Amino acid sequence: MFETIIFLLIIGLIVTAILINPVLIKQRRNRIKQRTFPPIWNAILENNLPIYYSLSPAERKRLQGHIQVFLAEKQFIGCQGLQVTEEMRVIIATVACLLLLNERGSYFSKLRSILVYPSAYFVNETTAMGNYVVEERRVARLGESWTNDQLVLSWEQVKQDTYNWKDGHNVVLHEFAHQLDQEDGKAEGVPILQKNSDYQIWSQVMTEAYQQLCNDLQLGVKTVLDSYGATNPAEFFAVATETFFEKPQQLQKKHPALYEQLQSYYQLDPVQWH
Ligand SMILES: [Zn+2]
């Protein structure tokens, strides 16, 4: 009996060490990336994601590796009776991994599970109205990124956004951009940047572009960035990310400094894909 307990303890320690050791994690991920990309996943991407064709062969190969790691590490949970299919998992993983394409950041380090609802879902939202009065409303949501370790998506919205790649809206890009922003524990539109010296210019460019969006909306000027970006700096970063991937030419033309910051952060140039 005593020997069994010792044996289980040792196994437990080894498993824990493997799971938390960065070197071992990297080795495990590299092994996963070496696996053959299932032909059925390739077919899913070719049939559903036109942007997949636009990537260079080297980018496609790198993306395939990320998708494999993502699917090996993240848990998908179907909500309201939804059966999460292989197609759903592969499409969500692919769009999310576009944000990681050039080895920037870790694999959404805080995120463990993705909750998928069949369509828009409802949550109770409370708003403080002052004088200890709180208003509670039922509001429809299409997606959410929580700082705890979960992200929520409406499959209907994911599908719609996947087919309309060039309209500047994509719930998967949006919510996973929030995950990147939240990696340092704060949702404020500032993800973890490579160098300390990068923060100052990031803050300057983002603040200017955010202010410009707020001003343009007030003046009724047509904007390339969706008005939802004016909600706060965290939403601005998520909206700017959607625009960067889906309307890169327009973003680069209207906001060259913002485009340059996102290009350097994601280490990508989506103008080349369109
Ligand atoms: Zn958001």
C-alpha cells in the first residue's frame, strides 16, 4: 500500500514537472508540430477559409503546426446542447492561430477552454446607476473573452465571419486579441510587447488612433475601424486587430502608424495576402 502511494506520488511529480517546465513544454509542442497535418483538416480549411489560400506555403506549414498544438492543448465545450464538431474546432483554432503565425507570444497562456454556443447567447448584465441602484438587463452576446481561463463564441457568428473575411468583423480574431491583451492580467489594449522600449511608441500611436476614431465618430466621418473600437482602449485593440487582418490595405492607407505597430506586434504583413 505504502509503495503504491510513493509510486503514484512520483508519477504525479513527473507529470507536473512535464506540464510546467518551459523547456519540456517547448519540446512537446515541437513534437506535436512534426505530426502529419490530417488531410481532413486541410480539406476543412480549403473549403471554408479563403484566406488560407493566400498564405505562402511556409506560412501555411507554420500555421498547421500551431493549429495542432492549439487543438492538443485547449478544451472545447459545447453549450446549449451544441455538439462541437471537428470542423468547428479546426476553423476556430485556425483563425485564432493566425494571431500567432510568426511565433509571437505563447499559445494564449491563460486560456484553457472555449465555450461554443449554437448562436447568440444571453447574459445578465448589471449596471450601477448611482445611489446604490443597480440595473439588471438581459443582453445578447456573440462572444466574450474572460480573464479567468475561458473564452465564449457563438458558432453562428464564427461561421458568418469566416465566410465574410473582408468586412472587417471577426469574432474569433476579436476575442483572441483580447486574450493576448489579457496575458499580463490587465485588459487595457496593451499586450506584452517584445522590448520595454516598445511600450512608449505603442501607447502614443494607439492613443492617437483611438482619439481620432472617437473624434471622427462624433463628427459623423466614415471610419475604416468599427465604431465599437471607441468603447475603450481594450476594445480598440481588438477592433484594430480585426481590421488589420480583414481590411489591411484600407487600414494601412488611413492609419499607417497604427498599421505599422500592429505589423511589428504580429510580425505579419496581411497586405501581402489580399
Ligand atoms: Zn471586445
